[in-house]
Amino acid sequence: MKKITILAIALSFLTISIQAQEEELVSKKGFKILPEAGDIALGVDFAPFINTLNFMGGNSVGPTMSFADNLSIFGKYYLESDMAVRVKFAANSASTTKNNFVLDQNVLGATENDVVEDVAKYNYSQYAIALGVEMRRGKGRLQGYYGGDLFFEYANGNALNSDATITYGNAMDAFHTAPESTTNFNTGASANSGRRETKIDAGSTMGFGLRGFIGVEYFIAPKISLGGEVGWGLAYQMGSDGSTTTEEWDAAKGSIQEITTKNGGGDDQLIFGSTGSTQGFLENNGWVGLSGNINIIFHF
């Protein structure tokens, strides 16, 4: 009889424990907490928001919210409750215009009020997309996952080497074969120039790579989780050479001649860690080498 009583008490505690575990998977209002087959998830790297909070708390380093500073958006589709396919996207682009006023060569004795404008327009763009499979396991609100991504990238220039189109207020002609006031946008100075840049092609980069990852999520509310992920990836990049186009006056033809010269820099390379290069878009977004991030994810 005593043994039966002890067994009954043990079974009661086990039943209560199982019920408690089951209750953890459903909110008080009856909403399921964990993702199910057919659910869609959208997530974002939470690190930039932490930077913002640090800045508000007195940190001297300002917040960053650009894709180049590890802000990537990703989504998932759950084939099963423990298996999902995922897609991740990152982009970075910028356009900058620089201008400088120089003396008008067609005004005799030109003063500071007699000026024309030289304009340089710079732009670059970088894109990457990753497709992957994620396997999951766990009990209750705590879920672990692992898997792999296949990613592709295309970059046209970067922050320090952009495409450029340059126009000048003082034109070249038979009377002004070397305009006295022309802006050298590389140095910012105005000087007499017999040959000047009109177009810069920074070259492009295409590549692909693989990344393995492992992570953990904790569901703080129904279908809302906070998680951390670490991974390691490698990429193979193929680059094309850029070019610089200049103009000069051709006295024999009596017209402007354009000359295009190729620039080096289109090397192919295998990247599996930090290269320290200005083309480190994939590095900055944590897609190659060893990386980690903190995510907030919403499931629907």
C-alpha cells in the first residue's frame, strides 16, 4: 500500500510537470508560442538597435543603421515545425555629388562673381542574397537550430572606389586647349589642365559562397523570439577591371579627343576570413569568415 501511494504521488508530480511543459507552449490566451509548418518569419539583426541604445546612454560612438554596418533582413518559411527554408538579403548603395566653382574663362578679368561650376557625381552599389535550410530542435520556449546557406553577391564599386561622371563649366576648344580653371576632384584643387578625367568605371565584382551556422532562439511571446547565431563562411569572388576616361584637345582634328585607360584591380580571390579590403561588403555583413549576430524574429 505504501509503495502504491509513493507511485501515485510520483505519477501526480510527473503529470503536473508534463502539463507545465505543455502550458509553456501555449499562452494564457490560448495562442501557440512556437512556429508551425506553413508559418512565415521575418527577422532583423538586433545589433544596430543595441548600438542606438548605447549611444542614448552616453556612448560617444553614434548609432549605425545602414546595411553596410551589419543590418541584414531575412525571412523563413517553415516546411515543418522543425525545418525551415530561409532567405537573407543585404544591400548597400550611395550617390554623392561634389561641385566646385571656378572662374569663367570666357570673361576677361573674371572676378569671384564670374564663375562656372564643375560637377562630379559618384555612385556605387552592392547586393547579396543567401538561400539556406535550417533544422531545429528543442523543448519549450528554448529552440536550437543549425544549417547552411548558399549566397551570391554583386558589387559595383565601394565607398572608396566609386563610379564617377564629371562635367566641367569651362569647355575645351581651339582657344582654350588647357582651361585655366578646372577642378581636380582627386585633390580638390583648381588648376590649368590639358587632360582631365570625365568618367571613372570602378569595375564590378561577382561571387558566390557557402556559410554554415548554428544558433539558439528563446520565444519571449507567442511567435516572437530573440536569438543569437554564429557561423563561418567562405566566398569566391571574380572581379572585372575598371577604367578611367579622360579628355584632351586634339589640335590636328580640331576637336576633343577621349582616351580610356584600363585600371587594374579585377583579381579573382577566395575569401574565408577578414581581408581588410575596402571591398569587404560580405565581411561587414557577417557572410564570410567567423561571424555572429543577435536577431529578433516575428512569426506569422
